[in-house]
Amino acid sequence: MKFVTAPGRYVLFLAKSIFIPWDIRRTWPRLVEQLYIHGVSAFPVILLASVFVGLTTAVQTSYQLMGIVPKYFVGMGVSRMVLIELAPVFTAFLVAGRSASSMSAELGAMRVSEQIDALTVMGVNPYRYLCLPRIAALTLSVPLLVVVMEVCAIAVALLISTLALEVSAYTFLYGVTHFFVPKDFFGGLAKAVLFGLFIGTNGCYFGFGAEGGAKQVGRATTQAVVASAGMILGANFLMALIFFRS
Amino acid sequence: MKRRTRELIVVLFVLVGIGLAVFGFFWFSGRLRTGLRRNVTVYFDNVSGLRVGDPVEVMGIPKGRVAKVRLEGRRVCCQVALDQDVELTQDTRIAIRSVSYLGSDRYLMITLGPGPRAEDGFVFQGVNEALDLEETFLQLDRALNKFNPEELTGSLKQVAEDLMARIQGQLDHFSGQLDKFNSGLAVTGEELEGLSDGLDSLAVLLKGESTMGKLLTSQKLYDEVMKTNRQVQILIEDIKKNPKRYFKISIF
């Protein structure tokens, strides 16, 4: 029964967190703090991951296509793979592993130590105080990090193709630009917005739902990450149906 | 960290992200170029899937993008953003082509002519040379339908008869050559018979009934010849050692 009502409770939680007066003046400092924790601090790991995404994608695409189709298809393959799939999903997974876990652990600890109840008693809306800045920060951070990964990964792929894979920069960029479809770029960003929303909501939802002691906090953390991964994959498929169906 | 510093870093992060998004979009779409572009208007009867952003190549070099595609009455008006350094002539040929053999992606191919320079505002009429698989198959189907099977059968019969006549002629010629070869072979057989007789006579000679045969087959004669040979060798050696025994030379 709990499993059946879970989607409803999830949507209700999201509505309670978002559809409230935002009170920008009070929310702003906490939003900045969360943007710093989940966006700026994730920058180095995303940068590192994007370097390897670019390197691997270029080598793999070249291995798959070289000798079968013209060389500029390497640029096409790399750019479309990165824009449509790799950058949004990879970034979302990294952020989910990093932020959903920390958020649910933090909020779970607050829940079991009755800090959230104390906020309610003091007349502070815990959804607006705790959830809104986190969800908003994640929804904003993930697309920005996705863009960073996209540009960095394609730039690294261009570099490795030129230096080691015998594909000139002109040929590579010809493939990138020739087959570029704006829908790929904006579709990837739309995915990222949705993924960010899910990661933020999961982190808060499972943290708020923690009951008991430290064990339940750990369980909530695991649930937040697993649910985020599942929802990212599910949403990715649905977005593929919406944006990239031929 | 101070609140102000943190705010500054976050704002910077957001600005960098937005900036990268804008830069990335212009970079990936090939719009990141220096220099202004000018618009050229081309009309087509059918663009068969040409889209905004598709590349434009002048003599094989990427020099622009398709900026707008819209329907105007029964024609399609296409705005092409071209680099400033491209000087179009009035007889410029503008064609829609397919990038791949499957015909899914399009580009505009511009071929400059020798005519006078086209001033700004000159309107071009383009042609669609993109590979349309459906149209190609339809044309193939129409061509097949035009075939007359009876006519084709008659032609094939004629060809078969001609072929049979030629083969018969070749067979006759080959048969004549084979007869000639057979007669030559008979003469050669007779000559071989003569040779065989000669060899038989020689064999008889060597068997021992003749003098030569006896000489060749007598063991006693062989032993005697060998004995004589050894004695002659001994004699020669002795002569060499003691020549004075056998030769006495005196001048006075």
C-alpha cells in the first residue's frame, strides 16, 4: 500500500516545496549557499569527468567508424552522443551520487533529531526553509554543469582527435557543425533541468521521511541515490521519446 | 568564507554556465565565425527536407548557413546567410544536395558561373538535386512498367539463334583442325614404328650373337682386357723408373 501511495506523496511533497510564496529576500542566502555546495563545489569533479568522457568518446567513436565512413563522422558521433546522452545523464549521476546523498543525510539527521519539528513549532515553514533552496539550487546547477561537461568534453575530443586519431580539427568541427541540430542541445538541457529537479526533490523527500535513528538516516541516503538514478533513467527514456523520436 | 564572496562565486558560476551555453550553441552550430554575413534569397520548387542551419558550400567550401525556409505561395523561399567574401554571379547555380546516400541530411551547393556579378537583392532560382529514395524507386518502377515482355522475348530468341549459329561454325572449324591433327598423328606413328624396328636390331646386335655382342657380353674377354691393362700400367711405371733398361740412346 505504501508503495502504491508513494508517487502521490512524492508529488504532494514537491508541490508543498515549490508552490509556496518564495519570499526571495529570505530564501536568497540559503539558495546561494546551496548553489555553492551543489553547483560550484561539483565543478572540479564534473570538469575531470568531462575530460575522460571526451577522451573515451573520441577514441571509441573513431574505433567504431574509422574506415567505414568519412572521418568527419567522428565529430558528428562525439558531439551528438555528448549533447544528447552522455553529458546530461553522466552529470546527473555524478550530482545524484554527490548531492542527493548529502542532502538526504543532512535532512534525515535533522528529522531524527527533531530540528525540523522545532522549525515547525517556531512557525517556520520547513519546506520553504529547507527544501525550496535545495530543489531550486539543484534544478539550476545541473543544467549549468551539463553545459560545462558538453563544451569541455567536445573540446577534449577535438584535441585528442587532432593529436592522436588522425582526424584534423577542420574535419572534426565540420562533422560537429554539419550535423548539429538545435533540438539536440536544448533537449539535453531540458533533460538536465528535469534531472536536477528529481535529484533535489529525492534528496529532500527521503531526508524528510527518515524516522528513528542513524540507521534510518543511512537507509534514506541510499534510497535517495537509488531513486534518483532510477528516475534519471526513466525520465531520460521519456525525454528521448518526446524530443528525439524520429 | 564571507557571505559576499560566496555570493560572488555563485553568481560567477551561473554567469560562466550561461556564457558557456551561449558559446557552446554558437560553436556547435557553426555560427561562431568572425565577420558579418549577408542574406541571399533563393527560391525552390521543393526543398525536400532542407532545414534552418543546414550548411552552404561554395565550390565545396563551407561558407554559410540556411537562415530561413518559408513557403511563399507555390514556391519555397530560402534565406541563405553567406560570408561577405563570397561574390555571387547572376548565373550562379544553387542546388540542394544530400550529405549521405540515404538522403537524410541536406546542404546547399553553390557553383559560381562566369556571368556578371549579382548585386545585393538579386533573387536566385535554385534546383533540388537531393537524392530522394522514394522518387528514385518510383522512377525505377515506372521504367520497369514500360518494359514489353514479348518484345524482349523475341529479341532474346534472335540473340540465342545468332549465338547458336556462331557456336556451330566454331565447332565445324574445330572438327577440321582435329582431322588434320589425326592424319599427322598417323604419319608420326609410322615413323615411330621404324624407329622401334631399328632399336630391335640394335638390341639383337647387343645380345651376343654378333661379334660386337660377344665382345660386349664375354666375361673372359673382359678379364683378359683388364689383365692386359694392368700389365701395360706396370710396364709404363717401370719404363718411367728405369728408362735405360728399355731405351738406349747413343749418338756416337
